[in-house]
Amino acid sequence: MSKRVLEIQGLRAFAAILVVIFHARLVGGGFIGVDIFYVISGYLITGLIVREISKTGTLDFSQFYLRRIKRLLPTSSFVLILTAVASWLLLAPNTRTSIGRDVIAASIYICNYLFAWWENDYQNLGAIPSPLIHYWSLAVEEQFYLLWPAFLFILAKFGKRTAITIGIWASTIASFMYSIYLTHASPIWSFYSLPTRAWELGAGALLALSPNLKVKRPITSWIAVVVLLYATFEFNSSTAFPGFAALAPTLATVLLIASIGSWPPILADLAQSKISQWLGGISYPLYLWHWPLLVLPSAYYGRPLHFYERAMCIVATVIAADLTHRFIEEPLRLRALATKTIVFGAVVITVLSIAIGFTISHSVSSKIAIEGQGKQYSLVKIVRKPAVYANGCHVNYGENSSPLCEFGDLKSKKKIVLYGDSHAAQWFPTLEKLANEEHFTLISLTKSACPSIEVTRTSRGAFSASECDLWRSNSVKRIHALHPDAVLVTGFQWYAPPKGSGSREQWWRTGQILTVEHLRGATDKLVFISDTPHVNRDIPTCLASAKLHDCNNSEPSFNNIPSQELAIDPTAWLCKSTCNALMDDIVAYRDGSHISVDVALSLASKMKDALSRFNIL
């Protein structure tokens, strides 16, 4: 093994460690490990292809793809199948449709686009992330491996190395520009898709075309390491990524590869150490195992893992990766297999994975039995959402205005507006019931992740702060035009405040003051509803898999209402000595954040009394 390969193996180890500790919630920007992998892949694969074309004048496509299948498919399929089975055994029965769907998508390497379509990111509010979502990066690489050889071969036919160089430069620049655009326009699609990630692979490819390019100053390596460490600790889920931000890990990795042979002794020794070489060798199964081993226990218990539990999961990941490398990855990689055997094995294992996905999807159950309750509960009923989700009135990402959504007695002169995010929408069943009974018109203005309390939030994942601000501006204009009898404002109080915003309570109060100012004169009665308890577990999952008392650990939200304003605090409605998962034999929460529709309906009389105190009803 050459010195160059040894140090690249050390880079692989570093990249794998970054991803693992990121998902273990130990650093904010460890996701750049994926970008390091992309540069390495582009560098190595392009080098192999160009050398073969230069030596033979052609490219043996069948052997190229057979090597990729033999190297990658057995390990990824092994982890995929075991994760699928474990998910079927451990997770709530109502999750099986999505798990089966994810298994199928990962089996045919299109899950990156499907995850983007389903907006299945790592940070969905109150949602359990898929234990297979990390397969998106494998899908990007497989798509690259599928298209890149043909692209380079065609370029070589036009003008050999010159055409290849021009083609790679052009595609890399085009991909980078598209990545910048889409990171702003559609962050989810930018994060997951090949066209917006190809430039990182292209950066490695350009380096492979310049084998004589060697950076000989050790300071260059230190600069690259500092850049990677800066991105690791300063980037987080709010960082607009990939876009411009991805330049940092990409260029730093290019510099490190280009300066191999001139690394300072401490870096070279670290990369070439037995531990680094071992971790680099098992980096592929390490990546495959780490996410399900972190997610499945958390999903099973219906809560985030404690630090010591995450540490145990990391140890289990390393052990599983080492065993997989020893007994599956390496034996198959080194074994001489006939072409028919490789193809037949690939078809069988892919069909098997798809069949398992379909089987899991069709084993979905809508019933759970809660310990000590003596009856079964319908998960379909528990997890159903308010009607505004189905009729388009609760707007989502990508939308900046609400449609005309009026409910109750549409002929009534009395109008009440419900204004806020999904934690406002959770009260829609309550207020719609009252609107029909008390004869008023209910206008619903709600948008996902965009509270009516005008707090400053940072764009994150699919959430766009500017889009939220525009939606609030349009909603305020509409409220002024309506001049309703009352406006009920509320929102999820547990978003992360931006740096420099003070405490969560101070940040929230500042937003409330802005809301009061912007709605002044729009209504005679502005009513603040404090947030419902902060749920620490996905309640339906917890009830399906744990003891009831383990699910009764939600905490009250803070009650912080601007002076002189009307206020309703529903905490006492939902909590006694504790904030329980069951209320009068009704499951209180539909997920890890929102009250259930049945509980919302059961609280109609209490909401009526509260509004009556303000002479609204």
C-alpha cells in the first residue's frame, strides 16, 4: 500500500468519525464528512478511469460496474436488510408503511430524490427520522458511478485528455452554480441531489487529472486542517448547505490530498497509525451502521438518547462495522467471482430487499395495546391531523400566503382568526367545534414552522426565514383587512433562538411585542395562547413500545405574556402533577409535539370558558 493511499485511508477515517459524532449530537458540523468522502471518491474513481482510457484507448464498462457492485452492494444490502428487520420488530406498527417505502427506495438507489420529495430530513419537528435516511449519500455516489464513466469515455473520444479536462471543469462549475442557486431556492433538494453535489466529486476528479500537482509547503496542510475543524465546530443544521459553505470542506480536502507527501510529521503519523488505517478500512460499514444504531434505540424508546446511551451506540457501531468488514466486505472483495455470479447475486439481493420492503409496508397495523389499559387504541385515530392539513388551509414550506379558509357559521358577523404555526393548527378542531356551536366564522391562518409570534429564526433545512416573514406579513395585512372580533395567536415556543438572542423567554417576549405592534388596530381583542407542554418523546411510539409511566415526562411550556394583553394558559388543562400521555383514557399527543385531535375536541368546553371570560363568545 503506497504512502498516498495510506494517508487517504486516514482521511476516510477522519470523515467517518465526523459523520458519526455529528449524528451522535457531539458536534454541529460533522456532516462535512460526507463532502470529504465525495472528494476522495471523485479523485480515486476518475484516476482509475482516466488511466485505463490512457493505456488502452477504451474503457471496460462491464468490469468497472462489476467491481463497484462487488465492492459496495453486499455490505450495503446486508445492513439494509438487518435494519429493515430490526425496524419491523422494534418500531410502532404504524411506521411500517414508511419503513417499507424507504427500504425499497434505498434498494434501487433513488432514495436521495425520494427523501427530498418526502422532505424527510434529520430535523423534522416531532418526527422520527427514517433509520435509512443516510442511504441518500450512497445513492448520490451510485448515480455518479453510473454516469461518470460514460461521460469521461465520450469526452475522450472527442479530444482525449484535453476534452476530459474541459468537460470536467465545465460540469463542476455548472454543478457548483446550480448548488448555490438551489441551496437558496430549495434547500432540501439541494442537499440530497446529485446535480448539486457533483461539483464536490468533480473537485476530486480535477485533482486526479493533475497528478504532478503537488503542494509541498506543510503550512498548506495545517490551513486545510484548520478549515475542516472550523467547519466541524461552527457549521450546524442552520448553515445553508451545500452552496458556498461546502467550499470549505471540499477545497480543504483537495489541498490535503494535493499535499500528501508534505504533511507535517504529526499529521502523517496520525493518518498512517494503525487505528486510523483500521478505521479507514471499516469506514464504509461504519457509515452504514452508525445511523440505524443511533436512531432505532431512540425511536424505540420514543425519546432522545442520553449521552452514555449514544456512547454505547457508537461502540456498537464500531464493533458491527469491524465484523461486517471482516466477514462480508473483505472476503467478497478479495474473492474471484464469475461475472454471472456477481450479476445473479446483485439481482437476487436487490429483489430480496424490495420484497422485504413490500412485506414490511403491507404488515402495517393500526392498533396498539397500552400497558395496564386493557384495550387497544387505534393508531390511525391517534396520529390523524386536523382537517386543515388535508384541505390545504395549513400551508407548508414553499408557500407564503394562506388560501381563503373560513369555517363554522359563514353567515355570522362575528369573526375569529386562528393565527400561527402547527401549534396553532392543533387547536383548529377545538375552535371549529366552537364555531359551529357558538355561531361564529373561524378563519384559519396557519403555516408549518412559522409562529405568529414574530421571533427571528434562522433558515434551517426546508424552513426559509424569509418565506416565513413574507407569510406573516401577508397574514397581518389580511387580518387588518378583516378586522375580526378576536385574533388568537400562539406557536411552538421551543425553537432554538439564534445566537445573541438571549434566553428563549426573552427571545419569545421580543417576538410577542412585535406581534402586538403589527396587529394594533386590526382587532379589538388579541389573545395569546401559551404553548402546550413540551413533549420529550414521540408519544404514540412510546405508548406502543414502553411502559405508560415512561411516557409521562412532558414539561410545561413557559407562560410569558406581554402585560395588558389577554392570555390563555392551557397547561392546567393538560397537566396535573405531571403532563401525562393519557387524559381520561384519550392519548394526549399525536406525535412528539402536537396534541391529538381527540384531546383538542375534549378541551372545547375549557376553551369556551376562557374565551367567554374575555366576552369573545
